[in-house]
Amino acid sequence: MRLNHFAPLLAAAGLLATTVPLLSATQASAAPAADHLRQKPAWHRCSPELPASYECATLKVPLDYRRPDGRTIDLAISRVKSENPAKRHGALLLNPGGPGGSGLDLPLLVGEAMPKDVRDSFDLIGFDPRGVGASSPITCGLTETEQNFNRAYRPETFGSDVTWARTVADKCREKAGSVLPYITTRNTARDMDTIRAALGERKLSYLGYSYGTYLGAVYSQMFPDRTDRFVLDSGVDPQRIWRGMIQVWATEAEPAFARWTQWAAQRSAEYKLGDTPKAVSETFWALVARADKEPFEFEGMKVDGDTIRSARGVFFYPAQATPMVVALKAAAEGRPLPAGTTGAELRRLLAGGTAAEPASDNSTAMFWAVACGDTGSWPRYTEQYERDAAKDKARYPLYGDFTSNIMPCAFWDRPVEAATPMHKKANVLTVQNEWDSQTPLVSGQGLHKALKGSRMVLAAGGEGHGVYLFDPTSCANAPVNAYLTTGRLPAQDVTCQNPPAAAERRESAAPAKRLPLPSAPDRF
């Protein structure tokens, strides 16, 4: 958001709640213009190994927008200019999600994937959001173990979970306490408007994925007059930030699991997990119970029931989930992997489809900074987390206890700024796959409902997190391309039928992706 050009910068994220009270709704709704902060980027070639057209620059932005003459931080930006000035419409800012995803390389990646008529319409602009990568990165000094918040609820381990959550909050406060209050979605939206002003653009166009949809939605409410062609792909529901967005992983894993049991039952002759959905479900839960009683080795991993349940995201892809369950069942029974099975690939699926976390905790630190700093709605009492986790383990047995268990936000300093209300009209386009494990359909529908004036493109049958440019065959690509090139929203919401998932996905660790969305099972 931004206030009027001459209004005082009172709506920016402030100090910790222990020293500054929460800003009022009136203050929060008056967003300051970024034009007074205008600076001209000193563009230079990003790297001699990369195309000369790929340029980088660094802007200085206020850490605290209420104090524009105070401490500044770096904001790393990049661009690839349109090769057709006659068709150029403006600047398209890109964000891959996270929170904590780096976007500096997106102009190159998006440019390769876009159709030429769309590509000619924009200078593609990437950036590392504040606190990320090359933009004054933050750290909490977390170990690899401390970075993992995929924690099942068990009464006997809840005390150690509380200790973990408090430790993460304390370490973040110790390492980055002077910066954390300002690492918020609202301040990143202000940075976006600073980028707009630095580029000399009257309005800003935008393509944001996952968490980037919420960032784009917040910008549309803070700077409605500067919001141009906005595509929000794989939507975060503003009404669920952020505990509710984590909990939706559990609620929506249940229908995905049911869909998987149907798929596997229809192929019982091949996979032998059961010839009815009920039988397939019983086979799965018997495997979980067996692993809980006697954990087993699988491709160098020690697998127990919680490990199996934590792979909830894979059940959004039945053609991947089924071979994984078959292989796990074989390992638990001491049998060799089925012929043609690639153990390493299945291990990656079990671990969420990604490689191990990098040594740096920047992405995790950013996740908590935003998840805890955007909203004060997190419960403050450990007892509530324990009650919720126990209840949701029964209601949503696949993953409910993981999402309702204690989180570091229970011990975070309260944010100064309230979350952004979604009251203003936003002529933006939201895009969604029907079967998305990270921002499930109900979340995308919530974003569409919250943004009055928006249109939604739904790829019925579409699987995966990330739609536009992620699958060249997606039925959603055409309406998105039309909107980006013309600026005209569809007359009404669009539901199209996606083609069936490609056969090769059965053997792959994840659906083919063209863009680097955060693909860990605990990111947006």
C-alpha cells in the first residue's frame, strides 16, 4: 500500500508491538506514494555468462516507510526489455512465491516460456523481495533440524515441539530483531511501488504465483490506481493468512486422498492395493500403522507412519502417489522394489519432491517473518495448539495434526500493522488448477471472492502448483495470454477442461515445471 503523495508515511510497518501500538484501520488504508522516493536504476549486465539483455540494478528503500530518511536496505532488481518497442505496453513485475522466493532470474525464465506477442508487450522485471537473496537477506541462524516445521502431534512429544517453536522465535529475534518488524507483505508491496516509480511507469503490471498472489492482492488494495494487468496464479485466500493457509493443506488433502483411492482402485490389477476405494484406503492405513509400530528403511530413510502421512502433497498426483505407496508397502514387508521402480525418485516424492534444504536458512527465516509478521491472529496459548492438533488429527487423519500443531508465531512479537482489508475493486485475473497441493482450489476461490471485480480461470482436472507457463498444454494459458496482451478481462469466469496428466508424469518426481516455484511441501 501507499499513502497519498503528500501524506505522512504512517501506514508503513512499524516497530514491535511492545513499543508501538497497532496502526488504525484509517492509517492502514491511506497508502503513501512512492514517487518521492524515485531513483533511477544504474542498470548493468548481470553476469558475463548470461545474455547482455539481462540487466541488474540495486535500489535503496526505507527499512521503515514511516521514516523514509532513516535506515535503508538494498532491493535487487533485474530486467529483460521488450524487443519490440512499438508493441510495448509497460513493465511486468514477477514474483515466484515463498514467502522467501528469489525472483531475480524470472525475466529470463519467463521470457523463454512466454508467447512472443505477450513477451513483446512488456519489459520483464524481476526482484528479490526485501530480506531475500540479494536484497539485504535475513537469517535466524537456524540449524537444518530447526528449519523443519513438519511436526506430527503426539502428546508425548508436544513439549519438545513447544521448545522448538520458542527456540525459532527467540533465535530470529536475536539475529534479526531490528529488521523483522519490517519484513511484511505490506512493506514488500511498498517496495513494488518504489520499483514502479524507479522505472518511470505510471502503472504496474504483475505476474505472481502462490504467495505472490497475496502480495499482488495487497498491492491492488494499497495502490488501486497503479494496478494494471495483474495475473494471480495459484491463489492464497486473504481470509486465511497465515495459520488458515497452513491448515488448508490438511483439509484439502482429504478429498485429494479420496480421489487417489478411486484412481488406484480402478488400476487394482496393476498396483494390487485394492479393488475398491475403501480397500485401497485400508491398505494405506494398515501400512501407516505397521510403520508406526516398526519403522523400516527405504532408500536410506527411516520411515515411520508420520513420514508417510507427511507426504500428503503427492496424493494430488495419483499417478505418482500410487507407485510410491506400492514401493513403501514392499519395503515394509521386506520385499524388493517392484520392477521398473526408481527408488531415488520415489524417495524424493516421500520427502516432498525436493532435494534437501540448503545450508542457508534465509528462505525459512523469510517464511516465518512474513507468516508471523503479517497478522496478529496466531493463538498465543500453547494449550490451544495442543487441543487443535489433537482434534484435527482425528478430523483430517492424513495431515491435520501437522498443520494445527504449535508454530513459532505463537512466540513472535505482535505485528504493528493489521492485515490488509480487501475492500477495493481489483480488475485482476486469478488462475487456478483444480488439484493444487499448496494453494488448493478452495483457497484460490477465496482469493477470487475477496477481490471484487476479479475474474477466475479454472483449469478443471489440472494438477499441480502453478498454472500459467508451467504446462504448455494447460487450457488456462490462452485466456491468460489474451488478458496480458489486451488488458481485457474475460466477460465472466472461465472454467476449461485440462487435458489428462501426461503419462510420463507417472515416473517423474514432480510434474514438469517451467518456472521455479517453491516446491517444498511447506511453502507457498
